[in-house]
Amino acid sequence: MPQRGVVEEPYKINNKILARQVRLVGENIETGVYSTEDALRIAREQNLDLVEISPKAEPPVCRIVDYSKFKYDLKKKQREMKAKTQKVVTKEIRFGPNTDDHDFEFKVKHARAFLEDGAKVKAYVHFVGRTIVFKERGEVLLLKFAQALEDVAKVEQLPKLEGKRMFLFLTPKPKK
């Protein structure tokens, strides 16, 4: 069990490698299977560390590198990967079952702007009280909404009633 405050290293290095033989890879090294002692000796001759990269391989794969530089490069790669991932934003647009044409056009204009910015749109009709009897109006309204935006969006999920709300999901079409 690790002690409090002590960070356990994700890779085994130098004398912490317990395998008898390792597959050695790296620069200025002849790739092949070596005994752990020979691999450690080669690493020490170059003033570098022996790092176990793939412990589940048979035999485990090790690389001779400067461990601090190796950790730095890993963190740098992770940061780059994180920066490249896109964060998907979902914007909600709410309708009532008796939404007027002017309000509808206003909300279509907003949805178009959201979609052009790359956000997903979750449009829903909220049924309050007895308006739940007008489910068809809500579905027609959402389908009309999807049709008004078909040039910039594709339907991810058709209208679906969940409780007192009917949802429609739209995603932006890929730009050409």
C-alpha cells in the first residue's frame, strides 16, 4: 500500500524492473532481448535510465532514456491531446405547444446561430397542466423546427416524449 503523500510512478525504472529478461528498444541501441542486468549496464554506460514501457508484453519492453525527459514528453503529449479534443456544447430551446409564428421564427434564428457555431441544439416542447393533450401539436412543432433548420443541421433524435417534455436533438452538419 502506497504511503500518504508519495506519488507512485506509472513506469518501473532501473532496479524496480523485476523481469529476468527484457526486450530493449531505443536510440543508439541494438534492439533485442537482453537480461535485465545487461540492459541496466547498457543504460548506466550511457548515463540514462532503463524504463519499462510495456510490462504486459512477453518479455517486457524497456527503453533506455532520460526518465525526467521521458515524463516531460508524456505530459506534453497528454496536454496536446487534451487541447485537440472538442468540447461539445448543447444549447436548449424551449417551446410551448401553442408557440406563435413570430416566436417560432425568433427561436429558429437563435438555433441557426448556435448550430453555425458548432453547438448541438436540444429543442423541447414543455407541456404544462392540461396542454399534455396536445402532444400532436408539440410533435408537429418540433418537426417543423427541424425542417426549418435542415440546411445547417441534421436530426440526431426524432421527437420523443419523456414525462411532460417532448425532445428533439439536432447536430450541426459538417462544413464542406
